Amino acid sequence: MFRILGRNPSGEDLLLFNGSSNYRKGAFQNESFTDLRLKDASFFKMMRLLINKPKTVNPSFSLPSVKTDLRLLDSEGPLIIWFGHSSYLIRYMGMTILVDPVLSGRVSPVSFFGNSFPGTDIYSPEDFPDIDLMILTHDHYDHLDYKTISAFSAKTRHFYVPLGLDAHLKFWGIDSAKITSMDWWQTVTTAGGFQLTSTPARHFTGRSLKRNQTLWTSFVLKMGAVSIFIGGDSGYDTHFKTIGDKFGPFNIAILESGQYNDMWPYIHLRPEESVRAAIELQADLLLPVHWGKFALAFHDWDEPVKRVLSEAAEQKLSVTTPMIGEPIFLGSVHPDKEWWSL
């Protein structure tokens, strides 16, 4: 049980943070002042809502999905496969990249909260080929899963993580030589010759009571002429336009669009803000994620995608809405079936 919690950086690990402008007063900080929840959103109010969630936060049917053979992926162009919530695979130029994999069926250290929707757990680590690059955006349970990481540790060539998150991985037995920790605006060249840049996000971290001991991040992934924005978790702020001006345009922006609430407006994007962020990033295509697998807020389970599509239609932004496991072939096949309404 306690291994699931991971381990925060300590000792010599903390010395690495001294050069980071994002680390002050013993914790990482957002670029803008950020309340994690509004002052009138009391703990007891949130607990009452958690206990009395409407039934519509969960689907009333088993969700449709596609079981693609991940070991036989072949495409001249880049392809992306979404596994629900914020887990997805990118395949291009012979390289396999996995982002924030959570395949254990739960995003909580306790069994009564954060279980996956029926029909969404059709993939296991055994279905995957070896992973060249694993990209992790932050240490929350719905993005960093102990059981999944343990299953992938031997078959992953290298991990790319924000500052401090490596402490969790090393505690779980992963060799530090296989981990690259990155601060905002740092760029590295990965295997395959790709350029990976850690870019700002507006969020927070922590797997127990002590928060912000590890950094949270988004990433810019440049693979030759192809550019992908990996959003992680983030509330809206000016960083999207800054990243778009510096690194755009993007072939696709993969942005969270679910698990929002008026009680925590600064740490997650509302669907309309996802569309705005994609436009500011200068993205040709938006893949809305952070929905479709877990109920971590109080909105209807399919509300995020409906609101994204409504706003995107007004703004004339292209959106792809694949089923879990259904490939996106960038530039040619962008699934857009409204499978949640079938």
C-alpha cells in the first residue's frame, strides 16, 4: 500500500532544484498565483458532493472500444492511440512513445474511489511492444500509476519526467540512468533524434498531504516536421499563447477537457478553454482527453466532449474523437464518430 504513494525528493535530490526559477520556499510554483480551490469551496462541501455524486457522472452502458494490435502498428505518418483519460501512445519513424499510462483500472490508492468505467480497460501492459520513450507529465494518481509503471519498467528504454518525479520512479526500482528530469523550457534530444521540450502548465502535484514537491509540466514533441503538444493537466493561463508563439504551429494539441468544476477553476481547463488553448497553440487539430474513463468531478461523463465540439464548431477548429484504441493517423484519418451517443 505505501509503495503506491511513492517518495518525494529529499537530500541531494533537492540540490537539483536550486537552479530552477520555479522552485521557491520549499515548493514548486505556478507562473501565476493559483488557488487550488476557491475559498468558499470548503472541504466539507466537496466531501458532500463526492458522497452525493449524480448518477450521470458514470455512463449507463459499457463503452465501445477498439482492440488494435499494438505490436503490429505500421504507418508512414505519425499515429496516436488513446486509451481513455490521459493515456495515449504515439508511433512514428519506428519509435514508440507512451504518455501517462494508467492501465490498472483505478486512479486512487483506495478501492472505493476512482474506478474505471465499464468497457474501458481492454488493454494491459502485456499488449504493448517495448517502449522507446515514456513521457510523464506529473505525479497525480490518474497520470502516474504504480502498478502500470512497475509493469513497464523493464520494457521501457527511457523515461522523461518533470523535476522531482524521478524520486518516485527510483523508489519503485527504476534505474536513474534511464530517467531524464526536466525543468520548464529545457529541451533534450531523445533516441530517434526527436526534440522534447518541457513547457509550463498551471496545476499542482502531490500523492499525499504534502503538495508541490515535484514539478508539473506540458511537453512539446518535435519529430522532424511533425509537432505535437502534450498538455498534461493545466488550467487556462497565458502560457498557451507563449508556447504557440515559440513552438507553433502544431499538427495536434492533446489537451485535457474534463474533471473541471467551478470550485477549482484555475487548475483544469473547461471544455471551452481547451478550444481556446488549442487555437492559441496554433494547432491544426485538437484531441480532447482527461475524460471517458474515470469520474473525478461532478459533471456528466460525456459533457466534456459535447461542450468541446460545440465550441470548436463555433471557432472552426477541427477535433478528433476516437474510441479507446481507435488509431488516429495524423494528416489522413481523424476519427470523429460520436460514439458516446450510439
